[in-house]
Amino acid sequence: MADKTYDVIIIGAGVVGSMVARFLSRYKLDILLIEKDSDIGMGASSANTAIVHAGYDPKPGTLKAEMNVLGNQMFDQLAGELNFSFERRGDYVVAIGPEEFTKLEGLRQQGLENGVPGMVIINGADVRRREPNINPEVSGALWATTGGICDPFGVVVAAAENAVVNGVTLMTDTAFQDFIVEGRRIVGIKTNRGDFNSRWVVNSAGLYCDEVMHKAGVRPEFKITPRKGEYYVFDKAEITINNVLFPVPSATSKGILVTTTVHGNTIIGPNALEIDDKEDRSITREGLDEIWQGALNLVPSLSLRYSIAEFAGLRPGGNAPCANLDVKYNKDYIIEIPKEVDGLVNLGGIESPGLTSSPAIAVRVVELLEGAGEKLEEKPDWNPIRRARPRFRDMLPTEQKLLVENDASYGRIICRCENVTEGEIVAEIHAPIPARTYDAIKRRTWLGTGRCQGGFDTPRVVEILARELGVSPLEISKKGKGSEFLVRPTKDKEAE
Amino acid sequence: MLKERYDVIVIGAGPAGLAAAIEAKKTGAQDVLVVERAQELGGILQQCIHNGFGLLIFKKDMPGPAYAQHFIDELAGLHIDTLLDAMALNVTSERHVYATSRTSGFLELDTRALVLAMGCRERTRAQIALPGTRPAGVYTAGTAQRFVNIEGFMPGKRFVILGSGDIGMIMARRLTFEGAKVERVLEIMPFLTGLTRNYVQCLLDYDIPLQLQHTVKRIIGNDRVEAIESVQIDKQRQPIPGTEEIIPCDTLLLSVGLIPENELSRKAGVSLDPVTGGPFVDEKMQTNVPGIFAAGNVVHVYDLVDWVTQAGLLCGRNAAQYAIAERKHHGRRVKMKAGDNVRYVVPHVLDKESLAESAQRLQMRVTLPIEEPVWVEVMNGEERVTRKTELYVRPGEMVNIDIPQSAYDAVQRASELSVRVVRR
Amino acid sequence: MAHEHRKFICITCPRGCALDVTLEGEVVVQMEGNSCKRGIDYVTGELNDPRRMVTTTVRVRGGVHPLAPVYTESPIPKPRIFDLLAVIRKVELKAPVKIGDVVIENALGTGINILASRNIPVKSEAS
């Protein structure tokens, strides 16, 4: 059907797809970014620990380790250009008791091998001084000064928005169905919204990347096994942890953290449970108990009374062996142009530290395209800067006053716990990537994330969305079609 | 037009806030302001369209809005300022209030007495850590009540209600009236948590089943609620295996408790009782911060609105008396200001009546040395209250001057006195 | 005549007394559990002519809200509640609505009026 031929189609607008779009938008390319969900960042990127990892954890020699360290180094410039919240405040791997302390040096050595700068082992007294709430049995910690925290949704929104402003076309509610192939060359894709021609296709489908690559006949043995991680979020007025605290890792997992966020809330989690269903983000009693016990080991003074939210995320864990066959590891990232077909850039198994790695992966994709003979010519008018929109909550009273004087809609608070204003909501609805659902607004503004969990703001947000989009409140949904809030007017024939 | 300083500012225009504002004004507070975040007065009563209000105060069974209207009308006749659709963002212990609204902009107000009447909020699914998916269709009973009764929309067709609190039971009847099906009310406790008469007239009357010692084991459905799984629990609140039941529904309503809403109180330095979740108060409903009072569900959760009103009246009366005393007291006080070549003066404030008992000594340091005779003068504007001579002054040597009792009348006229050191 | 025992929960006030009633036909001969004499009136009413207050909403055109809350001036016969709701559902008022306005006079011929329980002012163009 489509006459137009894109240069690149990117499948999946999570943090990796959005970052690839942003870095490719620098060049004279016609790019289409498709997303099966109603908004960007709703898959693996929708729930994680929001940490920019230092890079001592992945196994040396893996692509994971390389991308982690390179990605971490890019975050200062990236946050500066894209204006998302990022704080390089360092992180701690906390040893409880003398035996765990002996493991810290090994972790530091592994970090050094991966090229992580700025790691120091400190003693228990130093840890207690920096984090008074820590388990008093603390024996020491590996302090990784390059660790950081960020607004994970902010990263996705900022990257995708910058891509769109620089000419990338984004289509949401658009699901990949199959490749269109001529000979051994991929020339386009079929979607639920029609066919699209393209010279290149980037598979950044996250949890579904295995299904996408199989459609191209690539790596039939590769399989994504979603690994669920559950979390608790605490009321920032009640519980304050100042740092990112990891336990000493086990063989299988980085363990259950206690960490602060850029929004000031303490969160704990995640556990790691392998499941089959790629959409199962349900929380379980057993999972919550597990993370609670794990967190208490680091910070015994936590109280469940002050939990204000629980959520679960899915890590797209793969089974790809490390490209360097000397390294025995079978959960590595895939970043390749596969030999089986032409025209595909294949990304797979981008689980944690995927958020940290995403800019490095994007740069690697650019390099792969260049290596494949693609002549990438820079746009003279490419704008790397994406400005952040005002956030009332983060302002001083004098700044708030000015903002309200300038636009009265910033004077009306819609979310009472997080102090999100009508002006901010309206701005997101009309942003380059419009927020059209409640959750889309929530991810961007942090509305509804506080102690009342949307009880106060939901009717107001429904009203504002309906007004701004020019539709009935009955059409307003939580996260896309099928998740509408309301079913009919109170006074309706159906009530008979 | 709003004033910059009020005798009494009341935060919240629900039953507690309305009563407090009315009583404060009637007690003699000159300027009273009510700050309300909704677009109209009355608070949650406006969505509580059921009857059962006013039996104590009006000896009459009234619907919630009618009960509220009585106080709204009374308030309107008393020239009390209102600030609607406005959020109080912050309150300091000095009773400096930051508020914002679309129509009035960003405001900074001062008040002699402050009444906290923010009410309470509903416990959410997160606070009871309800397992399962996170789809649309999980509402607190109060949010659903607002949609149905005020906004004019039904949030679902088939409901399960968790919690036998009054709002939950009242919503069960309300939804039935509007053609929805309420499949079940589940209560984790072995007894009803709301009023017995609501069980009779909201559930029994309409054959809505209530299951005690039952809870929601998990929520099912990715986009919208498709069902919930219920389970019976034993005396230790542990699920009893084999009692699970899948109940198809599109909406889960939660009526699982209320929590006093004290985020502002905390910012003002008000100490909270961990048991009630509300401020510690004395018999005047005054918190630990002088001049900050609290009334209604912000203090502890009531079951009858009439009692909330009574608490509001008591609180408003005491807040007004505090403001009146403060005003009077304030009129008796005179600020001391450092004038020419004076770095500071102690005391900073002087009670004018103190001169009736004795002379009052002021102590100060000069900014620059003067090595010749000077006047140390206490001035009320251009009027000299008293003065003395010093042969020289130096910053390293403290200077004293007494205001004599004979200056009593002159001091009464002042609101501020300045002290200066000038060459003779 | 045989005595019959029945249990009621009085809903006259929030106390909600659990009443143990001994009946002879439809006459109360003995009652236990009541805290005041209103319990007797309640049971007599439940036996002969059970009634309930009904509160609901009606549509309003041009008001600050799309609905106005209404209530029965006095309790109406229980069996007629859903008939009454069907009638009320068809009503649409025009703003302004005043508290106490008679929305339906002599509803269903019961002699009971349906009244508005609050003011609904006209929605101004500006807002």
C-alpha cells in the first residue's frame, strides 16, 4: 500500500528504540518509530529501578559490560542536552557482616576489568555516617562514585521527543506483524495499521524482540524469558534514604535494593521471577514478602505502614551467548547486523542495565549502519537540545509565583500529593509526543504517584483530557483502548 | 479582594472548616478566610447525597448537600472571604500560608490563627498491598462516588466492593439505584466496619451479599478489571486454601479506611499522633504549634458529620480568641529598630505596659567608633522619646540606655522605636 | 394464636439496635434489644408498610454540574423505590436549581414530593 520508502523503521519505542531514533535523527534519514502500545515506554522501560549503573556488575568481556560502562559515561552530556532528571550521586554495595565484606574486593576487581573508574571500598563506620538508617551490622561498602539515578520515563520521553522534533515520525498503537522480504533483503514491515517500506529495520522490540527476529529467520534458538521484578514505593514524607544501596550480589541477581529516586521517594526491590507471560505485571503476595525481607536486611527501620505503591516490571532476559566465546556467559546483549538477511539491525536481550546502556547501544547502531556502507550525512539543522517543560513542584515559591503570573493554569493544582498543575498537564497533552492517557500524563509529570494514588486527581484529569482532546470523558483511558475509566453516563437508558 | 493578613485562615471548606470559619467570625475575629481546593464549598458532603446527616444538630434527617448548604448560607451572610479551587501549598509555623489558584494566582498570606480542616483521604489498594494486575477499574469508593453523583458518569457495570465501611455500603445501594450490579461486599474483619443501619438499608434491602472474613486475593485483567479472586481468611488473617472464588466484575471499589490528611500540618511543624494520624491537640483543639488549630477528620476520623461540625465550632471559637488576644497583645508591643550607627538593639520587642512597672533598659552596639561626645537617642519617627550622652562610643563597648517610666505616654503612641547614636 | 419470633435491626438512628420481637399475627407483643420506643414504631412500620428515604440525582441542563441531588420529602413505600427511580431518571431540570425546589410533585401518587437537596447555579460562560 505504501508508496513511501523510509530509510529506517525502528520497532519499539522503549528506551532503546527511542534512544536509537534520537541518535539517528542527527542524519539525513527518513525514520519511522513504531510502538504497539498507546504510548512510548510502556514495556520493559515502564518499570525499573531508575538507576544509572556504574558497571562493576556485568561479567567482564560481555557486550553488557561494555555497553554499561560506555552508556554510563554518556549520561552527563545526555542529561544536559535532553534535560531529564539525573543525579550522579554514586552507589553503594553494602556488606552486612564480616563474610560479605570479603566479597567487595572481588567486585571492585571486576569493575576495574570492565573499566569502571572511581570505585572505593569504605568501612562500616563510613557507611553508617553516610546513611544513618543502614543496618548497624554493616561492615563496609563498595562505593562506586559513577553510579547515578534518573527519571527513567523522563529519559524515554526526552529521547523520543528530541527525535520527533528532529524529524522522526512516531506511530503509537502500531504493532509489527511481519517483515516484507524480497530475496534475502528486508524491504519493509506489515503492521496492524498497514505496510511500510524501508531500507533498514531496527528490532528494538524489547520483550518481543525474539518474536520479531524469528520472523526474519534470525537466531531461532534465541528466547526472551521475562523476569518479573516487584517493588514497593514509600511516602517521601515518612521515609528518607539518601543513597543507592545494593546488597552484595548473588550469582543470579544484583539483589534487592533500597534506593532513593529523583522524585525523593524511597523504593525497594526488585525480586527476580522468571515467567512466561510477557504482559504479566501483576504483583504477588509472595513477591512482596520477598523484597520486604531483602530490604529489611539493608535498612531494618523501614515500615510497611508508609508504603504508598507497589508495582512490577518485566526484564527482557535473553539467552544469547557472549560473542567472545572465551567468556562463558549466555545472557548477553545482541547488537548486530545478522548474516541471514539484509536490512536488519537486530537488538536482543537488552535487560538491566538496559537503561544505562541505551545511549551506547544507539551509538553502536549508528556505527553498524556506517559499517554496512550506509552513508550517514549530518543534518545541518539537527538540534540536540530538548528543553524540559516547567515542573511546579520543583520550583522555589518565587519561581512558582512568576510561572503562575505568566500562565494562570499553572496556578491550579490537580494532583494534591505531588503538586502537579493543570498547566503542566495541558502542556503534556499538546507536547511533540502528546500524552493522551492518564498513565501517559502520570509518567511525564509524576501526577498520581503520591500517597492518594490518584484518588483526588483522576476525575479532574479525565475532565482535562476530554476537554483538551475534544472527546467525551467516556473515551478517556488509563493506558489505551480497553482501559477506559467510565462506562456510561449515570443517567442513561441502560440503567433501566 | 483578599487581605494580606487575616485573623483566622481556615484550610478546607468541608463541615469542619465551614463551622470553624462561621464560629470564628461570630466570636469576633475581624477577617476570616476559607481556602478550599474544590470549586465549591461543602467538601465531601456535596457528593454524599444520601441522608442521615443532621440528626444531632438539626434533629432532622438531611441529605449531605442540604446539610452543607445550611452552613454555606450562614457563611455567606457573615462576610467571610473564600478562596475556591485553590490549594494551600505550604504553611509555616509562623502561620505564613502559601496558596495558589487559577483565578487568584500565587498567594502569600499571614494569619494570626490558623485552622487546619483538610479532612482525610481514602486508603488505597497500595496501602493494603492488594496483589494482582494494575488495570483501570479499581477505585476508592469516594472517587467512584464523585464520578457517579457529581460528574455524572458510571465507572463500571459489575462491581465488587472490598470493605464494609459506610461509604462502601452506601455506594453499593447507590450503584444499584443507577442500574449497576453489585456482586459482593467483602470484609476482612469478622464484623461490619460501618454502621449497622447501613447494612440493613444499603445491602439487605437490595439482596447484596456481604461476606465477612473475606478479602481480595488478587485483581485479574490487564487493561480493565475482568474479575477478582476472593478468599476466606482465618482468625490470623491468613487465606484458607480451597476457599478461593473467581468473581467476574469490571470494577473493584475499595472502602478500606480513611487517613487524616496532614501533609500541610507536618510542614508547619505540627506533631502528629502515630495512632490517629492526626495532630496532638489540647482541649481548645490547638496543636503543639501556638496559633495553629485543627478540627474534624484531620484530627481523627469521625463517623458522624454532626460531631465534625461541633469540633469545628469549638476550634473556630478558640482560634478567634487566640487571634483577638494576639491582635491586642500585638498592639501593646513595640518593635525596636537599629538607627544611625547602631548595629542592633536588645530587646528586639518591648511590651509598652512594662513601663508602667519600671524603666526599661536597652542594650546595643554601635557600628563605627566616634571619639567625641554623642547623643544616644530613642526616637518614635521624628519624636524623641529619651536621650543620654556618652563621651565616646566604640563597637567593642556595649552601650546602654534606659527608657524612663516618664516616657510611658510617648511610647504608647509608637509602633516602632529606633535608637540612633549621633554626634552632639 | 401462635407466637412468632422475628429479628429486626432498627435503622431509625445510627445505633442500629438488634431487636428480638415476639409477634401475634402482625401485632408486636414483646420486644427485646431496643434502646428507645422508636424501635416499636420501626417494627410496626416494617410489618405493615415498610418505607425508606430515597436519595438519588436528576439531570440538570446548563448548571455547574450535570446532576442535582434529590430526596424524598418523607420515606416512600419500599416496593415502589425502583418505580420512583425510573420516573426520576426521565426528569431533566434547567439550572438554576434551588435547594428545596419541588422536582416531582406527588411522586407516583404517594403524596410525597421529590425535592432538590442543594443549589445548582447556572454555569457561567466564562468558566
